[in-house]
Amino acid sequence: MTALDLDQFKERIQLILRELESLAVSSQEAARPVELDQTRQGRLSRMDAMQSQAMAKVGEARRQVQVNELKKALTRIEQGDFGTCGTCGEDISVARLTADPAVLTCIDCAQALE
């Protein structure tokens, strides 16, 4: 992979990380504990709020996993391992890396693991 490709992937990963950070900030309100105040809201409204809170927490956990994977991809770029399959050692296709820059395996190895 050329240095230009690596720079483009690095920029793309950093952009995705910034977007994920802004999503995390905006979803903090939804993940806050739901108050028990039945004078302000009924039981069903509170249940809806609790369900929304649970979904926000799951979304935040997924975002955190994605952030960690993308940071590892940046480390692989710095170490010169980016774009190399962790299973077979072959190059991962640019199309696959473009779809998911945090991917660790080529398509053949990914299909073999399924």
C-alpha cells in the first residue's frame, strides 16, 4: 500500500473517530438515569424512557468498541501493519479496507472463520 493510501486511510479513520465522539456527547442525555416521578410522567412514559436509556447505553458500548478498533487501526498504520491480514499475512483489498478501515482479515479468511 502506498504512503498516499495510508495517509488517506489515516485521515478517514480520524474523521470517523471525531464523528463517533460527537455522537457520544449527544447521546449522554439519553443514557442518564430515569427519575421516578409519577407526578410528571406516567408509568408507561417512564418505561419508554427506561427502554430509550437502555438502547442509548448499548449504542454507547458499540461506539466505544468501534473507537477502540479504529485506534488500533491507527496504531497498525504507524507500525506498518495496516492492510495486512492478521490470519494469512496477505494484503487486505482496498475495497474491504474502505468499507471498514478497522478490519483485521482479508475476505477469504473472514469467510473461513464464519
